[in-house]
Amino acid sequence: MPEILIYTANLCPYCTMAKRLLDRKGAKYTEINVDSKPELRQEMMEKTKRRTVPQIYIGDYHVGGCDDLYALDKTNQLDSLLNAL
């Protein structure tokens, strides 16, 4: 399974939903909470060109946010990404 990175924030319902989906899939991920340090949010924005959380990477692929993750799951593409490598 490729490395999964998810940028999150406290009290973010979309972050919770995204993590729940990944948990249901049995995916292990690294969570970076951008509320803990302002420089982490800046790092996320520079990397993703987006300001909102969650921002999700599966391997080198930038999934995007929660809606993007669920869209991949709905079209059966998420499992393929998670099972790559």
C-alpha cells in the first residue's frame, strides 16, 4: 500500500469523514494537523495550491479533498490507488 498523507484541522467534519473512509478501507495514513503550527498550513498550501482541509495524497497522487476521495471510491478507483505497489 502506498504512503498516504492527509492534512487535517481540528473540528473539521470533512477531515473526519475522509479519515473514516480510509479507516474502513484498512488504509494506514500519516495525519498532519495544520492547526498545531501555522507553518504546516503554509506548507500544505504551497504543496497543494489549495487552502482547505483535508488535503489527501496517496503516494505521489494528490487526491484533493474529502469529496474527491469519495468520488474516487464511488467510481471504484480508490481501491486501485490504495492497492498500488
